[in-house]
Amino acid sequence: MKPQSAGLKFQIEKGVLLLGMQRVQGIIDKRSTVPILSSVLLEAGSPTPDPQHPTLNIIATDLEIGIKGSYPARVQKDGAVTVSGKKLHDIIRELPEGDIDVSIEEGKFITIRSGKSYFKIAGSDKEDFPSLPGVNEEGMIEIDAPVFVEMIKKTIFAVADADARHVLNGVMLESEGDGNKKVKIRMVGTDGHRLALCEKTIENPALSAQRSALNTQVIIPKKTLHELRRFLDVKEKIKIGIGEKQISFTGEDIFITSRLIDGIYPNYSQVIPMKGERTATINRTDFMTVIRRVSVMSREKTRAILIELLPGKAILRAKDPEIGEATEDIEIKYDGEGLTVGINYQYLLDALESMTEEDVVIEMQSNLTPFVIRQEKDPGHLCIVMPMRVQDME
């Protein structure tokens, strides 16, 4: 339907348009058998009389995740058109710095001019593009973007990749209202061998009184959270809208919607043990350095190292019968009985890298119970790594 795209004409700064196109590259489905899913929808117009309001929308979807970004542009003629997302990105990336003129000519062809450069690329009608689901703003949770990004970082590494138990392929998001406009947000990731939990309590004045007893649990796909981390600006707040099958994230110039993973998440609280009988405090950076050195000699298949806790020190060992072995000790605060635990070193490093404090606390009850890692100054965050049988590593 040509009338939708016949008048499109706008001017935009290269860096702004390139940012918008970079944001959607992870969403557009380049291998889809449905050609429209490899396209982006460009919508140019003046939705409000405010001249400072963004006037170009760039929209992409793969039917699982949808994203709409809004960017400042000088619009001469309102309109909308879809165009290959990869091809448009490649063109914009190579253009010289400065303003870019975009318009529709000869029906559905989009022309792009910048300096002495001229491109013409085929487009198609807006009606062919899937629409993004609407958002119910009632009961939305408002949270500072840096806080939410931190929660993603502290949990996403533990999420499974393409596990047959599909509920493990996402992060569980749980929210609990206390009836006083405060909301406790909890995120959990696990692949069955390790678990990461992060919990924050936030003021949420936007939460309506009738929804202040909010109690929701949903599972967000891993890909959605990876994309979200790339877009959120450190200065902004985002609003999270939770529906029955969809979740949305609304920032100052970005809107993301995603399908939720259907299913019941495992009872993660059963995996978290009470405080262990054996507790050690260790410098996080030094611990990671020693783990990396010793792990060079671990078996590639198992990624296993042995950690022996003794009063005042920990001894780390790795051994591959076909190559050799490594041993190194590190100073710790520990005065309990000796204990040796086998652990996947990569799981341990992932957990330590998600933390920020100088020291971490390690808790365990025996060499067959969960290996718990906490930070005293961040009680809402913990990681668990399930141990390996020591005799299987000898």
C-alpha cells in the first residue's frame, strides 16, 4: 500500500541513525524464512508539538523480542516504510560523518544521500510488518536502569543454554509488594549445576495502591536480557510491565517487549542452604588469579580443581594425568576443620566475576553440599556452585 510510504522524508545525523541501527542488529532475524523479519520499520513523524521530542522510530522484531527506539530527526514528510535491517546498517556505517537525507522515491524505493554518496534500496509497506504488542501501564514497576543492569549481570551467567528443561533457559523475575509502595525484586538464574540470586528492595511510587500487594513470578529469556543490557542508559529509569505472556521494558528512548518462557520455575529456595558450618573469607581478586593459574593444568573435559581449606590458607590443585599438575596456596581467614572440595573452576570464576567487593565469604557444610559464595556488603546477592566428587578427580 504505497500511501503509507509515499511521502517519507527526513534528515538525521549519522551517529544517531547508526546507533539506532546497531541497537536492532541482535533482533533482526537474518536467516528467517519470513523476509519481513530481517527488516526494520522506519516511522518518521511528529507525534507531539514538542520540537525536542524524538521523531524517528526504528522498530525490529523476531516475533519473540521486539524493540522500538526513538531518535531526534528533522522530518519534512511523515511516513513509514520497512527495509533490510542489515543492508541499511551496512550503508549507514560506511557513510561519512554528518547529516543523512532519507526519502522515498519511485514508489517503495528508499534513497539515502550523504555528501557525494547516493544509495537506493528497495523497501516495503508498513502493513507487512508485525505490530508490537500494547502495554498495560497499570502496576508497572519503576527501577533505576543501573540497578536492573546490575541484577542482570549478577544472575545471567548461571542461566542454561538450550537446556531441554526450557524454564532454565531464562532468568526468573519475582516481585513482591509490601503494601507500602515498596517492591522487592528478585532475579534467579540456574542451569542445575550452579545458581545465582540477586535481590533488591526499591521505592516504587508509580505502583498503584490497589496493586501494591504485587506478587508475580515470570521467566525472561536469556536473549532478551542480553539485548536489554546493551540498550539501557546509566542515567535513566525504566518501567517494567508484566503481563500474562509478555514483559515490557520502557526507557526514555527505548521500548522492548518479549515473550515470557512458559512453565514453572524450580523451587530455588530449597537449594539455598542455611549458613554453613565452615566459613572462610578470602580476597576475591587474589582468589581469581590463583584459580586461573592452577586451572591451566585441569582436564579440559571436567574443568575441575581441588580446593583444600586449612586454618589460615587454601591449597588449590589441578591435575591432568596426560599433561601434568599444578598446586598453589593462598592466605584466607579460616579456623575450621580441614576440608577438600572439588569444583568446576569456570563456574567459580563466573560467580566471582559477578561480584564487586574486595572480600568474599565462602560457606559450606561438607565436600558434597553446595559451595556458597556471598559478600558481606551485598547481602542480597549470592552464588551457589554444586561440588564434584573428589574421588572422581583423582
